[in-house]
Amino acid sequence: MATAVALITKPGRYMEIKETKPTFVVYVCGGSADVGELTDRAARQMNRAGIANMSCLAGIGARDGDMMFNAEYATRVLLMDGCPKACSRRTFENAGLHRFVHFDMSAVGLHKGKSPVTEENIRRVVSKATAMLTSAASQAGNT
């Protein structure tokens, strides 16, 4: 389902966009709490399953040109935060990127310091995140 959206060369050189399929990209704030680990493990599972490409949130914060380009041209971007500080959302907004879907773990009843990292909790996050990506893609197709 998720494939590379662009082939990028050095900044200032020719950039070619080859969009062959919808590209979903997921960024997480891994934080240091249990919910941060849940977001990270869920995103890695989604990446392995081909649901979404996991990318580097720090690259957005550093304003890395290639990473900014890929975030801007992805079909859908999902940001996952474990706690209400919403670091991934704020990182994107501060970088001038505003086209994304935001997922706060509290939406599935997972709260900082109270959410053990179990296979069941990871499945809950993957399920909700996948639904959010596909719902956002469906809504975009109707507008």
C-alpha cells in the first residue's frame, strides 16, 4: 500500500516525483514514557506490514530538506503522540507543515504512566492509526 513518493537528489538539483500508489507516512514522538514506546512499536509494525512508511520526526525538527519534501508530498501523514504535549504535532506546525492527521493515544484510552506495552495495546494503536489513515484518505477523495 505505501510506496516511495519521490526520488530526491541533492538540494538544488532536479527532483522527480513518481507517485505510483498512495503513500502514507507515520511520524511518532517516542518520548520516554510507556505511551511513547507504544507509538514507536505500533509505527514500526505498520511499516513492516506495508500500511505506512515510518519516518524520522527529528529530521522534520532539523528541517532536513529531503525529509521535509517527503512529508510535504506524502499522500497522507499521520502524527502519533503518546501524551497531551503533542510534540509531533507541534514539530510539524513549527516546521510549517499543516497537512496531517493527529492521533493522541488518549483517544484509545492509553495514558502516560498507566499503559503497559503489551501486544494488545500495540494492536489497539495500530488498528486506530490504520483507521485514521484510511478514513482521512477516503475523506480527501470526496472533497
